[in-house]
Amino acid sequence: MKYDVIVIGSGPGGYVAANRAAQLGLKTACIEKEKSLGGTCLNVGCIPSKALLQSTEHYAWLQKESKNHGIECADVKVDFTKMMQRKSEVVKGLTDGVAGLFKKYSVDRIDGTAKFTSKNSVDVNGQTLEAANFIIATGSEPIALPFLPFDEKTVVSSTGALALPKIPKKMAVIGGGVIGVEIASVYSRLGTEITIIEMLDFICAGMDESLSKSLLQILKKQGLTFHLGTKLAKAEKKNGGFVLTLEGKEPSSLETEVVLVAIGRRPYTKGLGLEEIGLKLNKGFIEVNGNFQSSIPHIYAIGDLIEGPMLAHKASEEGVAAAEIIAGKQGQVNYMAIPNVIYTHPEVASIGLTEKEAKEKNLDIIIGNCAFRANPRARCAGDTDGFVKVIGAGLKKHLVGMHIIGPHASELISEGMMAIEKRANLQEIAQSPNAHPTFSEAIKEACGQALGISVNL
């Protein structure tokens, strides 16, 4: 069987690339080794974690906030089995949806593991498939500690953490990045005693420093314990759990029932036979040019396999662009306009340059802020933690960065995305009318505050 395009991997990069290629009239197949489509994101990552974050946020609100709204909720209980069942139902609905899209766009689904047998062919379960072009979208896998391998029961990656059979009494989280703080938030709300161990002196590296500091203080108030500037030196089994020895500014030890290792992810290329066909790798990543072409021009790579943040929506944009380039169109991705989100409560979202990055580029910048405690809608909702921070640069003060910690930050950041895409400046945003009262008014006011024209701050 010969195709115009074969996509290897059906995650948010792969399935989107396959659908777009088929839309453009290319005979397309997508190879997936797992039973369900959707990759890490839909099956064991973005979607199940957000389903649990939503469920536990409702629970936490009923426990701690509802009385402030005049709603008394006595004896609120968690049915953890039902919560996990709902999570699985959400996942199944979306993975089934991907299968439906393949049928809609006539993408051939090939079940099995792909291995290149030449530069123009792959073997799948003994069957040889040929293509004029390939898009590799096999994603990434969690990194384990050498002395503490995953068993997905007591030493878990994000995959195991999202499928625990019961709520643990204690959980130690190794790594204070996005995955660590999100999963920690899930179980903290359910009553688990959480300790986060991070080698750096701050959490969520890559975020604007102001967001990182604010999120740390908020999570501490929510009951999470942090050991920053600290590393895990040793783990000894005890009573079905572990005793962890920590090295840092204040050496210590702690007992825990479950250890979540969230120290990062690495590209997943094992078994693909890339070395055998001479495709170049760099520290595990596939080297690509600006058109997502590898060292073998008709083999493309996207998503977590190439340099850049490991984000599902980044992979999707790259998948569309790669398919369009193969079809002879001008596919491209504006990386400046790709947001990054942390789904804690409050949510954290960021796009463009951080203040530090803008200064390192020697840009002429101005900065504006608006705290959500000054936002009428946030006051009505009783959700006033956090702020909006905007960064304008250049003669016209075009928006080059927006950083939000607060209610619905994941949705609000889209305004920053559109502004950066359209090269809007702070004055244009500040003078655009917003519905009142809305959370989005905080963006308008932050821009106005930067320019000295806000009438509400």
C-alpha cells in the first residue's frame, strides 16, 4: 500500500496532521500502537488531568467557599470511584471523536508499531507501507529517576497518578513544574498531604517570575508544602510506602505513601529505526528545519519530538503546518503567539515574552498590572486572587507579553494571543470596549495602567 502521507502517532499533533493532509486531498494513513487514538494528551495527560481538576475544584468550592455565597453544604463526600469513572468517560468520548474524524476525512487507521525499513517505507506488524512523505508525531514519555523506577502504583508518573485506585494519605511530588503542581492540586483538594520537592529555588520554570512567586504563595496557603532548592537523594521502602532522604539548604527526610516523579519528559523515538535510515537526532530530539523537515527532507517531525515547549496545542499547530507544506501551501507557526497554561486554582497563563526575556533582548518596554481584587466580576465571583500583567515594547508599545494568574486565565489568554497575532499595541487594547462586568476587563485596565490612562486603577 502506498500513500501520499503516513503519520506515525495519533496524538494532538499526529491526528490533526492526518486530518489536514486528508482535507487537502492527500491519500493519508495514521499509525498508532495504542488501542485508542489521541496519544498522551487525550488518554493519560491533558484531558484526564483537567477532568479531575474540574471535579476536585467543585469539591473544594463546596467545602471552603460555598458558605460565603450563602450556600450551606453539610457532609459533602467524595465518591472517588465515580470521579474516576467520569474522567474515563470524558476521555472515551474524545478518543472516539478522533476515530470519527478519521472516518469523516477518509484517513486510514493502521493499528500497530511502525519501524522504518527504508527512507520510503515502514513495517507495521509484518506489513510494508510506503509513502512519499512521513510525519513523525510519536510524542514524549516521562523521565524516571534511575534509583526509583516507575511501577505506576507507589512510584508513579503522571499516567499512574491519574489512575490511582484510592486517595493516598500522603504524596511526595518530585518536580515543581506544570505536571507536578497540577496533579498535586488534584490530590490536595481530596485531602492528601502533599509535599513538593524541587531542585530550583522557584516553581514552574519558564513562567514570568511574578507568576511563579504568586502561585507559590497561593499554593502554600492551600496547604501544599514545598522544599525548594532541594533534591531527592535516596528512597527507601517502608510499610508499603517510602522514606525519602532530601538534600538541600535544610537536609531532611519524610515518609510518603506515593511518590509522583514529574521531573520532565523526553522524546519518544524508540523502535522507529531512525538511526538505521540515517535520520539525525540531537540529544534525543529530531533535528528539523523551518519547514519541519528532518535530515531526510520527505520525513517531517512535529510536537514533543522537536525542540520547544512540550504543548499539545503547539503540536497541533505544527501538524497543520507540516501537512500544508507537504501539500505545497505556506504552512507556518507563530511561536510567539502560543500560550502556556497551568490549570491550578487560580489558573496561570502566559504568552509571549516574560519581563526577564524582554529585558535580555534590550527592548524598550513598559509594564502594566491589574489585580483581580480591583475587578468587579472577580469580586462578584469571590475569586480575587491574582493579577494580569502586560508588557508593551517599541515606539508604539505593541503587546509582546501577557501573564495572568487568576480566574479563567486559560480563556483570557486568548485575547493576548490574538493581540500578538495582529500586532496590537497597548493603547488599542486599552481603548477597546469590554462588556461589564467581566474578568477580561482586567486586561483592558492593565494596558491602561501601563499607559497612565486607566480610570479605574
